[in-house]
Amino acid sequence: MKAKIFACSLTIALAALTGCSGSQSGINRTLGQAEATRTLAADSKLDASITSSANSKLEQARALKEDGKTEEAQALAEQSELEMRLAIAKSENEKAKIEDQKLEESLRADEERKVLYQSILDKETKK
């Protein structure tokens, strides 16, 4: 996961450094960030239906940039990135919930074994 974050950060940094002047650099940076987040979402193996809206907004942002509508393109690219980040966060939250449930079940089983062993020990010491 740290490698993915590093790769995305590197991509964002490169996008920021290679941007054109003025508002073009802003839209290039925003598109670069959105693309890096898209890569992270793909690496997280998110369901395509979850990120389809964000992906279409990113494609629309690229088309608007080509048409010279940089402000609208930047707004759509930012929305796309935020939607992808939200999808990643929800996915990680679900994974954490599942892991938490597994750990709780394991703890309950350990507690039950402890009670069982304690009762066996009590019976053996009373003999």
C-alpha cells in the first residue's frame, strides 16, 4: 500500500512539474492527481460500477480541456478525484470492518476456551 501511495505521489509531483503555465498548469496538475487516484482505485481492485461515474467525469474533464474550457474541466477532474477517493475510503472501511469481525470472533472463541479450561482446572484441583 505504501508503494502505491508513493507511486501516486510521484505521479502527482511529475504532473505538477510538467504542467504548462497559467491555468493550464492547474488543470494539468488536477488531471494528473485524478489520474493517479484512478490508478490507486484500480490497484485497490474496486468494482468498476463504483468508480464508473468518476471515470466518466475524468474523461469529460479531458474533453473540456481540449475544448479550452479549463475551469469546467478542472471542476470535473476535482469531482472525479474526490469520488474515487471516497470509493477507496469506503472500500478500506469495509475491509477494516470485516477484519474487525474476524478478530472479535477469534477473541470470543479464545474467551470460550479460557472458560472451558478454567472449569477443567477447577474440577481437577477439587479432586
